[in-house]
Amino acid sequence: MPDQIQNAFRALADPTRRDIVQMLASQDMTIAQLTDCFDMTRAAVKKHLTVLSDGGLILVEARGRERINRLEPKGMAPVLDWLSFFDQFWDERLRNLKEAIERKET
Amino acid sequence: MPDQIQNAFRALADPTRRDIVQMLASQDMTIAQLTDCFDMTRAAVKKHLTVLSDGGLILVEARGRERINRLEPKGMAPVLDWLSFFDQFWDERLRNLKEAIERKET
DNA sequence: ATTATTTGATACCATATGGTATCATGTCAA
DNA sequence: TTGACATGATACCATATGGTATCAAATAAT
């Protein structure tokens, strides 16, 4: 719960975890299914899934002896919120540039 | 140049670096100025700036013996591009949910 | 010219991270 | 019940990471 922003950004910092996120976007998958898609051990994939879960980016549902890993779009909210301030900066930059050009042309 | 997405995500994965980005959003700063804002050595701050530079998130301009660190909004583009696919997923989820509700109510 | 200031670079350290191997546990099927 | 299968958990390893301390180099100030 604490530092959700940090956990989410950390979860996205690894290329394998970003790949997992992309795969889960197309369909829910078990650990074994995900492991088939990567050149690494099931234990390694499990670790990545734990980090993604800590980041709030996936939800794990126990179904019998399997664990269905599902994407949790809400988990991306802290990341997008943080980045939103940057959009403002970007816009301000464009405004300043526009102003400067207008002053020169006056 | 290669793996710009990875370098950008990695740069954003550290809380100190995200703080630096926020500070540079309000004004360009030298390494010494940034160091005053944190409880760590100038060398540590310099390392973070190198990572941010590798991620394409800042530009460094030499001015005399000082180095002006400036935010580079364009560097955020790979991150936003990668996240954009997620927006689609989110929308699709909403569409599916909407469809399911409509089917039930029919 | 000399000194102070800002930075670059390197060596070094503790811990985090990504990975494997291994064994224990729970669940499905015969 | 007895295996087979999917997972959990732990110990362990190599490397990456975030930090310090230290020294060299370039520029500013006196």
C-alpha cells in the first residue's frame, strides 16, 4: 500500500515484466503459460509476477491448483498521474516557444 | 541510442531521479544546485544525472565550469508511447464491460 | 600567479536484483 | 490411494545499483 508510485515504476523498469504486461493485455495466463513464452525458469517468472503484483499492475486469482494472472489497469493510475505533471511542462514549453517566436516576429 | 524505452523506464524507476525530474521542470539547475536539494553527495547526484541523460530525459549544456541540466520532454515520448497501448486495453475493457451489461439488460 | 570552485572519474562498499536449483505443498486424475 | 502436475518457498549465485571517498582537471576570482 505505501509508495504505490515507487512499486509501480519499479515493476515497469524491467523489460521482461513489461513483456508480461503486454501478454496479459491480450489474455489472462497462468504462471506455466507465461513461462512457456520466456527463456527462463518458472521461479524467475514467478518473481516477476510478485513484483508486478506489488506494483498493483496485476491481480492473481487462485483457481484450483492454478493461479490466473490478470492485468489490473487501475494499477497504472499512479504512473499516469505522476506523468501528467510532465504533460503540463511539455505544454508550457510549447507555449513559451510560441511566445518567443511571436515576440521575434513582432 | 539502442533500447531507448528501457533506458527511459530505468531512469524513472528511482525516486531520487523522479524528484530531480520534477525539480528540473520548474527550472534548469547545475549539479551543485541539485545537490543542495538532496541529502547525498555530489557524486551520487551526478550518477543519477548520467542515468537520466542515458534515458534521454535531460540535456546537459556546458557553461563555463558549470553544467546546466535541462529537462528534455522529448525523452518521455518512448515511455508515453509504450503506455499508450495500455490505454487501448483499458478502453477495450470498458467496451467489453459495457457490451456485457447491455446484453444482460436486453 | 595563485587560490577557490565546479565538475569528471575512479575505486570501493553494501545491498538490491534477476536468475537457478531444489524441495515442500496443494490439487487434479486414475 | 497413488501419482502427476502447478505452484510456493527457500537457499544460493553473479551482477547491477546506489552510495561514499578521493583525486585530477578545468574554469573563475583575487
